[in-house]
Amino acid sequence: MRRSHARNLAKVQHRDFDRLDLIKVGDDAARLVMIKDENKDRFKFFPLLVKEMQLKRCAEIGVYKGEFSLALLQEPIVQILYCVDNWSDDYGPSDGNLTFQEAERNLKSFSDAGRVVIIRKVSSEAARDIPDGSIDFCYIDGDHTYEGAYIDIRAWLPKVSLGGVIAGHDYNWECVQDNLMNYRRDSYLTMRVKPAVDDFVNRYGYDLRVTGHHNDGWWFVKNREADDPDKIYLLRASESSGLNSSGSPRL
């Protein structure tokens, strides 16, 4: 199986592929990862998927304290990880600034080594600073409302290269979270990641995969560009790429 996976991966790297080849690369890699039942956990599954698929440039949307970021960074294949979060305290009693400082401390060694770029912005705004097709893996675990999850996928899909992976957390977490209040709107939130993901992949024709304990992880291979002739459904980078001379976003 590894030889077959390597052959398919070579096709991707040389851009000699069709859409089914790209899906097969992801499925072959997932089967290798899932040989061990313990790898169902998202802290193991997605870093190993990144390793098997050789996904070098990554982004995480919704970082919190950086625990999942650290799991991804344990794989040496990850050359750069954009850690995107606005670290707002809108959705609970915690202090967003304190959480941001904890994330900075947890990720400091990787930031110093140039493998982490911390971006403290709203996800859709941060996406405009990243050139289209410039990352290989995007993990979305930010705003869990229907609108928030859908917008995050919509904003970051163009940033992912063909053959890359868009993934996320809490696929089957759909509930009214009565202890998680949006303090600015003085209202409770309904967590609806699953319908947002389902609607998106159905609209644009991607093959969704779910994994993990209670099927809480979701992912799909970007095996085609999404049809968006009017340029209104997918958020594109601004005319200025937002990059500085070193290739990192201007913040």
C-alpha cells in the first residue's frame, strides 16, 4: 500500500493527475493512519495524515491555547503553520488576552524557529493576507455557529492548493450551548458545524470524510477548484498579497 500511495503522491507532485487520483491519495493515507485504533484521536490522526500526504504548509483556524498546533508541529514535515485566532472573549468568561499570551508562550520556540506565524485577526480577514493556493492543509476549529463555520471554509478553500486538505473539528457537535454566551449580543449560541460542512461540500462537489471518536473530525481533499464565476461565494486575496519580502504575512 505504501508503494501505491507513493506513486499517487508522485502524480500529485508532478501535476499529472485527475480528480479521482487526488481523492485516492487522501484515502490511502487515511487507511495507513487508521491501522492503529488509537490514531482515531484528532491529535494523532490529522498530524499523521499531514505526514503521510506530505502537507508542508499549514494553517489552523481557532488556536485557543495552541494544543493542537503543538501536535501538528511535532511532525517535521510541517515547515510553516499559520495560527489564526482573534482571541476574543466574546464567547465565554475567559480573558482573551490571557489565552493569547498562553498560546504565545506555548508556541514561542516554534515562532522563534520560523515555523509558526501567529495571526491575531478574524479568520476571514486573515485569509486575505494569504495568497491563493499557498498552503497544503487547513484545520478549522473556530466559530462553531453555522454562519461562522461556513464562512471559514469559504474563506480558506482558495488558499489551499490542489491536492491539499481542508479539515476541522466538532462535526457532530450540534447543540444549544447554554453555558457559552456571546456577551456582545447577550444571547446563547447554537453550535452547527455539521450542517455548514455538509452544505458546503454538497454545493461545491467535494467528497467528505469523517473520522475520530464519535466522528468528530471532518476533512476532504481539494481535488478541484470550486466553481465561483461571480466571485461572490469564495473570498479571494486582496490585490496586495499581504506578504512581506520574507514570505510571511504583513500583520
